[in-house]
Amino acid sequence: MKILVINAGSSSLKYQLIDMETEEVIAKGLCERIGIDGSNLVHKAHGGETKFEAAMPDHKVAMKMVLDALTDEKVGVLKSMSEIGAIGHRVVGSGEYFTKSTVVTPEVLETLEKTYEFAPIHNPANVMGIKACLEAVPGTPNVVVFDTAFHSTMPDEAKLYAIDYQDYLDYKVRRYGAHGTSHKYVSHEAIAYCGAQGKDFKLVTCHLGGGSSISAVKNGVCVDTSMGFTPLAGVPMGTRSGDIDPSAVKFLADKKGFTFEQAINYLNKKCGVNGVSGISSDFRDLQAAVEAGNYRAKLAVEMFAYNVRKYIGAYAAAMNGLDCIVFTAGVGENSAFTRGYICRGLDYLGVEFDEEENKVRVPGIHEISKPGSKVKLLVIPTNEELMIARETLALV
Ligand code: ADP
């Protein structure tokens, strides 16, 4: 079966068509600047790349262009849309309305609209994409795969904030986490790699990219995660502050004349390693600046690594032990420099970090702890699209 995976952002839409017999990507692409002047679609198939430029006022039009590209006479990969067996959609926020991947029905669509307040930028775009698919490919099942679903197993003491319990009940304000599909994918890969299926296995997964989150995974099930009600919580990120005392936010907003909205925007877009370094949110730029002796770049990387280490320690405590730490996503997979900062200083846990192995680049799963290390360190490339496709296949 061929499965189309759709990942809609606020102004973008990524897609992959995957052959589930081989799990190979047949075609993929990206629509950019949806709702903005200059929108375009870059479609990759048959080893080549084609750019389609056309106005995309909304995600419905973008979705239509994707389906046209997939069936295009020259660069398409399908004779007809009926070859698509199912469509899997990534959805960011679920509130407590959904705890697992679900086949789209009219009732599910109605409930999805209630989730808008939990992800006001992303979820309306997702629903528009789903509706466009239902219209263009009638009869083909659509499945929604939630970023929050993997974290739905967190116990109450981990997921709840210490606010008035009635307010939690009334407004569902709690930790939901994010990057769940990635944490789930790398957890499964790590468990299989370590031959730990069905065994007592304690894992910390570090998804370190533009946004970063850390999860505690016990026997394949998420028991805690660092992001919160929104992705603003946890470790410092590219431009997000991560954890901060709310009273400091009020103090800063008063000083800078920010409204509440502006303060949240500042914490999301102007902080993190970008704000601390004053240089960049990109860890490649930070590494170059550290190597050139820049103090603030070094401080930014050290703060990032320190906080990741703190979460690893906290989660080892939460699970009463640790067997494996996984690094994934842009920084986790590629920045040996940043992994080095994180992994030095974990020896108390039984981690034997291999400095030389860390510098080597290999495709697939890469072990960067020494043989015999009590806690294994693994670099695992994430594959959220494949995970979405697998979940979709399982449901249809
Ligand atoms: P997101 O999807 O959250 O934007 P990614 O997982 O793609 O993020 O990660 C993007 C980040 O990965 C970039 O900001 C950059 O800092 C980092 N990155 C990518 N490649 C490298 C590399 N070779 N070395 C260091 N950092 C890298």
C-alpha cells in the first residue's frame, strides 16, 4: 500500500508518499509561503526536483497542488489518486480530546475543531488539509496522528501542574508535551537495537533541533516529557527560553512595556541560545563562534547542555534508573560538538562516553558510548513521516 503523509505548518505543508511494502519514499516535497506572496511547491521524485510557482492562498489550495504534482504526467509518480491507500496527517495539539491516532470521521472532524484553542496556528491548517483530501480523494481513509499522543501515558503526578485541581478539570491546563511521534519512533528503534522488547528498560530520548524536548520512556511508554502545555517549556532552545519563573516574565514585561501576548512571543522567538549568544539559533554558527573564542556563544551552548543533562538526571531519578540515552533531530544527530558538552559529566550514571566514536559520522543507529558502558548512548536518526505512515497503516 502507498501512504501519503502530510505535515502542515502555519505557512508550509510537507508531504511524503511512502511505499509500505519497502518503507521507501517514492516522492516528497514542500509547499512554502502558503497565504503569503511568492508561494511555491518543490516536488522531488524520480531522482529530480521540480518547482511549481502558483498562488496558494490557503492549505486547501496547497493540498490540491500536491495531489496534482503526484499525478502530474511528467514528474508525477501515480497514474491516479486511487493508488493512494491512505493519508496520514500530523496534528500538533490534541488537548484531552484524543490520546491516540484515529481514523477521520465526520465526528472526529467536529472534535478536531474543538482542539483549535490548544494549537491555534497549526490545527486549523491541518483540518483544512484533511478536508481538501476528503474532497479530492473521496473514499480514501484519512488518519490523524497526534504529536501529543505518545505522551498521553504520563502519570498524573508528571503531567499535572500544581494549580487548583478544579482549574485543571475545568480548563484542561496541564503538560501535553510535543515531538511525540519522534520520541516514539526513536524509542522503538532503541528498544529493538538493544534487544530490550518486553524487558525492564529505562530510556531518555533527547530530541534536539530548532525546538528541543527530552522524554523519559519506561518499557516503551512515556512517563514524562520536558515540554509543557505548549512547546515553550523545558530546556532552552534555538529561540525559545525553556523553563522560566512566570514572575520574571511579569517583571520583564513591565520593564519592556510588553503586553502578555508580546511577552509570550518574546519568550518563543527572541530567547534561547539565540538570545543568550546574540549570534544565532543555529548550532553550526554557535560552534564556529565558540571555536573563535566568543564568550556568549560558549555560555549559550553550556546552558543548553547543562539543562539537557539536568533533565537526563531528573528522569533517571523519576524512573529509578537508566539504561540508554538517545540523541535525535538536527542537533542531536549532527552536532558531535553539542553532544560532547552534554555527555561529559554523566559518568555518575554509569555512562562511559566515547569521545572518538562521537566524532565519527555513520548512517543509521550509532553507538557513542564505550563497549560495556552501563548506560548506552545512541544517536538515532528520527523519521516522523515513517512513524506516521506506520500508524496510519496499522489503523486502515
Ligand atoms: P526543527 O525541525 O525543529 O527546525 P531540526 O531537527 O531540523 O529542527 O534541527 C534544526 C537544527 O539542527 C538547526 O537549527 C541546527 O542548529 C542543527 N543542525 C543541523 N545540522 C547540523 C550540523 N551539521 N551541525 C550542527 N547542528 C546542526
